[in-house]
Amino acid sequence: MLYKRNYHLGLTEEEKQRYEEVTGRKFGEKRVNGFGSVNNFLTYPKAARMCKSLFPNNYLDVTELHDVERLGYANEEFFSLLNNERCTERDILNFIKEKEYYHIIGSIIWGLTINIGNHGAYLFPEFQLGSSYKADYLLMGKSSGGFEFIFIELENPYGNITLKDGQLGAEFRDGISQLEDWKRWLPINYSSFGEVMRKYKNSAFDLPEEFYVLDMSRFHYVVVAGRRSDFLDKTYIIKRERKKVDDINIIHYDNLCDFSNNLIGKKTY
């Protein structure tokens, strides 16, 4: 769960009444042509948007992208945290969870121009892959072509990030090693992936085919470590090579800051 509230439990009576006022029909009742108001998802009570999504407790609510003041403050807090040279990966994970600043991770969709999220984006922290592996985040979004999936590994912002010649240091190498483990796990265990996702889904919906039929072109991989100053010419060459060959995206935490700032005011992730 991303949030303190369990949206699988449904709406309160007050929220149901507000939904009926907005839509002209009761919650859970389908609109009949000619009756009720035209659908405007963004005018629903927040809980209704969550409860109508495929994964109610993991939905990234797009209306929050228009809260300019909150997101601006959140991004400043995040940047301040990163500027503390004692900051660790665990500090960042805890910060995002405690503050519910999930747009920081969601901004990866926009920042890496992965064309998904127009029809909903979802985030799963500490996503367990079988009994052996755990991803820091599974980020997924839906577009006209269906769902695509982004496995994300956070490493430390300070430490052995890159070598003097720009080659990747231990932080990036460890992160990439985990990404490669996940890539090997998926083809062998994809039925398990679908079983896990069924535990999170809205009982009113079925999972789409892409959760059962493996298509590796739907999967992307991201490792985050270090700061902008750690990246040298050689690092950027390696970054482009890994993206082209393996669809592994190598980014630094200043990229996340940029992505988060540019996300403010957007219509979708």
C-alpha cells in the first residue's frame, strides 16, 4: 500500500453522495446513454478515483500534479535531503514513503519519455519477485498499447559511484546486477508475477492479458545513483550503450530532481 487508507474498503457514505452529485448516478452503477452527467474522472471525489482504478492502493492520482505548491515544496525538500552528504539510499526510500512524495518516482515515466501513463500509473514499493528478489519499486503505466513495467533500483547518492575514468563504480554495478537478476527471473517465473498482481488488483476488474502473456518489450529497467558531478564523458557513453543494448537506464539523483520539477502541472505521468 502507498497510502494510510485502504481504498479496497470502498467509499464513505459522504463520498458516495458526492459522487452521485457529480455523476448523476450511484457509485458502481454504469452510466446509461442519455442519463446522468458526462464522465469527468477528475471531478470525482479522490477516493472514487482510487476505487475505480485497477490497483486502488497503488494508483498515482494525476490531480496531485496540479498542486503546484505541494509539489514545489516536496521537490525542495528532496533536493535538500540529497545535498546532505550523509544521505543514503535508505534515507531516500524512507523519505518518499513517510512524506508520500511518490511523484518523485512516478516522474521517471515522463523523464525517460517512456510513452505510458496516459491511462493510469501505479507504483509498488519494495515489490517482491518470488522468494529471492525484491525491487525497490515497480512502476507501471498504461497507454493505448496496454501496460508497460519499469523496475527501479535506488543506490546511494554518495560513495563509489564512478571511477576516475568515468567507468561505473560499485554503486552502479550492484544496481545493474540486480536489474539483470530481475531480467533473468521474469521469463522463467512470469506466471508468479501474474499471481502476485492479482493480490493487489481491484476485485471489480480482470487483469489485462499483458499480466499473463510475457512480452519482454514491455519491461524497462532503471538504476539511480550518485549526483550529476559523478558523470563524466565515459559515463555518458556507457549510459547510452546500456540503454540501447539492454534497456537499462542509468541516471543520477539530479535527474530525479529535474524530472520531478518538470512534472509539476502536467496532465498525466
